Amino acid sequence: MHHPILGSEETMKKGILTKREREVFELLINNYDTNEIAKALKISDKTVRNHISNAMQKLGVKGRAGAVIELLKLGELSL
């Protein structure tokens, strides 16, 4: 199976997000803002925004909410 955005089935099985992107989104769905995520992960606000932006680009969505919804649908995140 080949997904037009996500690539091959092998790629999808490995997961869409990097470890750090997943950490950022797990905090995001737990109501952390950018600054709180940066402090929790000991990275800069800009790096947090970059991780979110990279994930949105991979998913082909606009906005954090769209990314979260898509990641939930794909089973990459759970509430």
C-alpha cells in the first residue's frame, strides 16, 4: 500500500513522527503551550515550532489542530 502523502506501508509502520515530534505533540494534546513544551523538553520555542511545522508538512495539513486530528486518525497519538 502506498499513501500519497505518507509514502510506503513500511514508512507508515515505522511511524510518521520523529521521537521528538511525538514528544512535542504528546505535550500539545495535554494542553501545554509552546513555551511550556520548550521548557519541558529543554529546547527553544523556535525548535518546538519547527517540530510542529515539520509534522504538519509531513501530514499535509494546516494548523496544529489539523495535525492533531490527523495523528489521532492514523493512530500516531492517543488521548
